[in-house]
Amino acid sequence: MLDTLVPAGTQQTGAAFSTTDLLLLRGWSEFHGLSMGIDLARRVDDVHCDEVVLLAARDGSGRWALWCDRHGIVLQPQHRAAHSFATVHEAMAAIAPPSADVLTDIQATGW
């Protein structure tokens, strides 16, 4: 537990996810088969973040980090540039797998 303490004088972003955002992320990641973790001691661009949510595809096809900053929610895919979003929902939509095709031209032959 002591390893999660932030040393005195460390610059922090001052932003943490709300409980509702964390619950939304947990449910969304479970639905899409992603593992989710929270890192309380992560530094991003030499600034300590209060919490960084780490998402990873269980098949190893992708990893993402999300954190809060003064502009909103930041999403950074592994080894790629970070993008800023206004809400957690918008960030999740950016990494959501494509939806399955909806078949609308099927006619029932009888009931």
C-alpha cells in the first residue's frame, strides 16, 4: 500500500476519474473482453497522474492508457500518439471494436 503514496513536492494533474466513469469503464471493458487495471503511480510527460486506467485486449491485439488532464480525458494507444476527448464515452467509442453487420434484408417465410 505504501508504494501508492506520492512523494511530497511531486507535481500532480489533480484530476482523477469519477466513480461513475470507472464503473462505466469496467462494464465496457468486460463487455468487449478487455482486461482493466488502474495504475496509481504512473508518470505521463514527467507529470504524476492521480490514476491511469490501463486497458488490454486479452488476445494481445491492443493496449490503451486513459487518464484525466485539464483538457478532458486522454487516450493513448500503445506506441502511438495520445488524443484528448471531452468524455470517457467519447474515448471508449474511439477504441470500440467495429459492430457486427446488422442484417435487415431477411424475410421470414412463416411463423
